[in-house]
Amino acid sequence: MFSKDLREIRFHGRGGQGAVLSATLAAEVAFRMGYYPQAFPFFGAERRGAPVMAFLRYSSSFLMPRSRIYNPDYIVVFDPELPWETFREGLKEGGVILVNANSDLGLWSKELSNCKVHSIDASRIAAGAGLISSGMPLVSSVMLGALVKILEIAPFHILEECLERKIPQWEKNISVARRGFLEVKEVRS
Amino acid sequence: MILVTKLMNGNEAAALAVKLCKAQVVCAYPITPQTSLVENIAEMWATGNFPGEYISVESEYSALSYVVGAAYAGARTFTATSSQGLAYMHELLHWASGARLPIVLVNVNRALGAPWSLEPDQGDSLSQRDTGWIQLYCSNVQEIMDTVILAFRLAEEARTPCMVVYDGFTLSHTYEVVDFPNQEEVDQFLSPPPQEALFHPSRPETIQSVTDYRYLARVVQAGHRAMLQVPDALKKIGRSFSRIFGRDYFLLKETGLEEAKTVFVATGAIAQTVESFLPLLDGEEVFGYLQLKLFRPLPEKEIITAFSRENIEKLIIIDRNLSRGMGGIFAQEIRALLQGTAFRGKIFELNLAGGIDLTLELLQRGMAKVAEQKDGDEKIIWGVDL
């Protein structure tokens, strides 16, 4: 078998929301915790607003496949407006979905009833902090904070250090990432 | 040895390697998925952090032309491209090898149109198989960094241009852990540029002008003989690399061949994917794998020795490319090479042309097809049908 601690995560968002950046930053966190990560975007020309995917896998062994991720342990959804069938596919049994939404999943709750769902209202938190570009809330740091929490991969200060090194507006981003880390919660549908 | 370990993607690793090798002239034209490689070099240059010159031109044809000119003058030169861009360079690829210019070129694999695609089909670099360039394929980001450094020394020692090849997106855009060397180590490995100039303003002359078969035949033969020395040269350079950097590179990499009945043969990122699947396949049967790193020249002696073991019954050669009307290109090369050797097994072709992603399930379905294949069945097992 692959190393038992192999984790595979798939990110779904729209071009400009920072899904690819989040996967890369989560890889930095995994790296800081002693894992070998691989973070990569879905093949394609990048367009603002178009559905995009990014992938992250990490393990304590370097030897991992290089294919895209079809059966993730975790799915991270940046845009609550994405149709559920575009991201739900292939989630492992017992897998977890992290979604940018308030705790009321509305139409989704039935579709997602047989998997664990964690939610964080990242759009509201990001907009509240003034993290907006072209009218779109920059949710990536909130989502990243929430993801690091549910992966149980690292204490918050590790993410804080990664954001400080890699992100220009790091102060604002660290503050919203902290809210993501603290406020993400499991949703009972 | 001070080890600096960082997360970086394949294009960033290649760009840093070019900087550490002190390339004097870099000229390139951007094309996805190579773009961030030249962007990285351009940015280092613009901020005063690149030791050489970076020149923007309007096409790949001009990019390689510029680099050819600089290489004639003895400069250490670099360019990079993908897909259509490499095809557009074709004519000058021949010129560079004919003139024995030690240019290093990175090609990031991307399918050739039509139709337009971004998939990592290997058809772009393999279409240039017969241009007289050394071709080295990489299977992870560390290998990209290291192979670019190896390539400069190999190209200059063999006076033959060298193409470093890796999969678009799968390697060019994947962030992973890389140990990267410091400048002193690279300086220890690679002598400082420039090389001796073939041209100099103080002695004007015309070289490589119109010639007849008597001279041309000698040029062609000399180029071939230089190529045949590349495997041994690369082994020697690899040992020197290993002493300085602590990592080993060979012409090919093999695992489990002493016991295996079935051996997978793959190049590029697929090779690492196959290697990672091996422990999951081992049941009653033992599997081995061979990663082909040096493709031109094909390391004949090493491949024949590897497959002459009596225990090997099947080769499954995985190609993410296709010579239409013939089959996978790596498969055809290995079939031809093993004719008349001690290899007594059967060769199967699993073809992923079009850039098919290799998953464990796909490989297992391919192996099931191999098990039921009879004489007279279609030679190729198509990934697209699995």
C-alpha cells in the first residue's frame, strides 16, 4: 500500500478565487510539518470566473503517484454556487467536504447527506475584512485556515508563518485565516 | 554541503538551474505550459538577479536562431519551449546539431494540434528524435533541476545540443520538495563559460557553407560517433554529479528486475507513477520497472543487459505518444533494439497517446488485457478503451 498517511485533497473554485494558491500554501504547511507534498492545478488555460480545480497530496513518503486526484479524502469547495455534481464525484467513503457556506446548506443538504460536511462562511468573513477583488471576495486564506484545522495537520502558527512569507497583504490574510481555523464547524444536515 | 530544501514547481526549478549554470544568453518565446519557466528567468534578469542576458523575440524560430548565433560565439546558451513552439524550431534543431553547438533546450511536453490541447502527450519532443539532439526525460521536479545542470556539462563535453524534457502541468506546474544546490557546488561541477568561439571578428571566415557528400558524410558520421559516446560520458558526469550533490543519475533506473516476470517500461512522470504502484500490484507475481532517462542516444548496451535476464517474460511498454500507423515510439525503439538478443519474452504496448492520465485502475485494466491478449490481436492496448 501507499504510505498510510497519504492524504489526497481536491479543490474546486473559480478562476481568481485562489484555489491553486491555497493548494500551494497548504503544501507549504505540510512541508513544514515534515511531509512530502505535491500541489498542482488542473490542466487548462486560466480564466477569471471559470470553474477550476487544484490538487494536493501529501505523505511521509516521497514515492506517490503523479496522476490527478479522482478519489479524494477531502474536497474543498470555494464557490457555493458551483453545481454539486461538479465536485462531489469520487469522494472516498468517509471522506470530508469543506464548503464555503453558512451552516444552512439549503439545496445541497440532501445531496451531501451521506458524507461529512464542514462549513465556513468564507465569503462573508473575507468581504468583512475588505479582501475583495473585482467584486469577488478573496476567500482563499479563510478556506486555508479551515482546511488546516480539519486536516489536523499543523498548529495555526505554522500557517501564519507561511502566509507571512508568501502573501503580500499578509496581516489581513492571517486574521481571516485565523477566523477560518477557529470558526469552521461540522454541519449536521 | 549546505542543503537548502524548498517547495518549487518544475518550471521554477529549471529556471533556477539555468541561473546557477550561469547561462550567458537566454532567448525564448512563451508558450503554455513552458511560460512560467521563461517568466521566471525574465523576472530574475529584470531585477538584476540573472548573470546572463535575456532576450525577447517574436517567435520560437527566432529564439533558437538567436541562441544558435550566440553559441557560435562560444556563449553558454539556453532556450525553452513546448509543443507547436518546438515544431516551429525544427529546421534550426538540425542546424544546431550539424554545427555541433552545445545548446541546452527545455521542452515541456504538450500535445501538438490539431485539435488544440494542453495534455502532456510526448509527441512534440519525440517528433524531434532524429534532429541529432541528446534527449533526457525527467520524472520529478528534483530530477528537472538536476538534469538541467547535467545537461550543460554533457552538451559542452559532447559538443552536442541537449534537450531536457518533462511533462506539461504534471511536472511543470507541480510544487514539490526540491533540494537545491548552491552556487559553489555548481561552479565545482561546471567549468565557467564561455567556450571557444567558432567565429571571431578578428578572423572573418565563412564556415559550414555548401559542401558535397564527401565532407558531409564525414560530418554526419562524426556526429553519430559523438552521440555514441554520450552514454559513457553521462555515466562519468553522473558520478561527478553524485560526488558533489549526493544524488545519483543514470541512463536508466530499474527496480526489481532480478526477480520480475513482468517489467514496465516508462519515461517521464509516468515512470514515477508506475514505481509508486508497484507495491500495490505485488501479489503472487513480482513486477519490475525500468525508467528510460536517456532516450537519444538510446543506451543500447544497458537496455539489452537489463532485459537479458531469464526471469523476464513480459515487457509492458507505456507510451504517452504515438507514431500513427506504427505504435508507441518507445515501444518501437525497444522492439527493434531487442531483436536478436537474449531477450525471449513478449512485448506489450500500453498506449496513453493524447495525454491519458495513468491511474492504478487503468494500469490494472491494461494488465488484464495483457493477460488475455492472443496472437493476431491488435498489437496496441489502448488506454482510451480501458
